[in-house]
Amino acid sequence: MTHDLGREALQGLERLCWDAAEDGIVSAPDTVGIERIEARFHGNAFDLHRHDTYAIGVTLHGVQSFRYRGAAHHSLPGQIIVLHPDELHDGGAGTEDGLHYRILYLEPSLLLDCLGGAPLPFVEDAVVSDPALRGTLLSALASLDEELDELFVADFIAQLAQNLERHAGQPAKPMEKTAWRAAALARDYLEENAERAVRSDELVAVTGLDRYALSRHFRATYSTSPHRFLLMRRLQRARRMIEAGEALAEIAIAAGFSDQSHFNRHFKKAFGLTPGRWSALVRGPSAAAA
């Protein structure tokens, strides 16, 4: 049986230019805090991994099967997947038809700025059927060859936050402003110094909190630790360098890893596949199939 999204729901979406039998990934132009991709896969695509962003996507064709928070889930065409930051998951095609989807990876800081100190919304159902949420999501995923306008992004985040809060239920009590601001200061410092090792005492000096209090507040704010946040910034830089066609051995050093083995290990833990496999997928379907 073929699982596909109807013509009406797909209106305005560009199809991938390669044959449906081939695997590949297409990345959209960079937008601060938002990464957008389109992908086709057959079989298992990603091993268990976790990243420090929300992963929110729409299944376009096939069945999107994945493990998340100890359970198996299946997304059909038109359904939305919502994965919380720093939660282990894998993913792949649930049928022989293969899988086609679009997804965005959203840095929690964008939602926090919009929510004004309220905690990040946690959507318990990893697979959601909601035309309103799908419409909001597809407004950002419809044209992957175009950059997102700054005013559009502000409105998109506001709508997305409302949808996620609605599915998360009643929001919890807002965090103390002092803790939220300290976590934000630490995040900005880590972002600015992502290419080098950052010591705990530097963050203590920046935030005024001891290392243990900062760790608690940072995780409560961004759902990840300062260490993983810094690591993910390096890995995201490495992915951009891969997409630019740079050599993997040179990328490992430039992104702040001790050697290529160290880089490979962390890349697979974060994204569920090796740097070499990612490189093949973004270079095009012929290379990915090799």
C-alpha cells in the first residue's frame, strides 16, 4: 500500500529533483536558529542520537517510523512529528515505499524569547495530527531554496509557540528572571566562543552563578547542558563545512575536535550517521547511493 499526502495538502511544495528511488538530503539557506531540510530515505536512516534543538517536521510520503522516549512511533503523510531537545531518537522508512519528509530544527532560545520566560513546551505526543500546526510548519518549509525574511520568522515563531503550548497543555510556572537571564548570558558567551574550549570559571564570571547552579538553570532553560550546547555549535559548523565540500580531516580540526576519530564519534552521536554518510547525502543522490 502506498502512503502519500494528497495534492491539496502538497500545494506550494516543491518536489525533490531526484528520483523517488534514491536517497538524499537538501538543506535550505541558513537562518539564525532555524535549520530546514528535505529528505528521502529507504530503510533505516538514522541510528539513535540526540541534539539540542526541537525537531519538528511533516511527513510527505511513506511512513516515518522512529523510537522516542522508549516507544515506537509512526507518522503518516500529513502528520507532524515533534521531538523535544536532547531526547534520544532514531528514524527511517516504515515501509518499502520509502520516506519523504521536510523538517526544521529549532533552537530553544527562539521559543524562550517569544515565551517571555515560560518554560519550553513539552509535547507528550511525538506524532500530532493538527492541520493548523501543519499549516504553520509548512509556511516555513514550502520554499527551501529561499531565505526566511526576518519579519516572517518573528511571526512564524509566535504561531509555532502558540501551537506547541496548546499541545503541551497548561504551561508551568515561569522560571525566575534571574536564572533565565544567567542562562541566556551563558548561552551567548558559549555561542561567541564555540571554536575553543570554554572553562567553567569563565561562565561563573559571566553569569555570577557557581558552576552547579548554572548547570541546573541552563538545563532548565534550554533542555541541555552547557557542554552539549558548545559541542553542538561545533558540530553544526562542521555540517556547514561538509555541505561546502571541505575535506573531513580538515573539518575535524577546524571545528575544534582533537582528531577525525573524535569528530566522527560525536557527529554520529548527535546526528545518527557518520560525517562521510552525511557528505554523500548532501552531495546528491548518485553519491548517496554509492
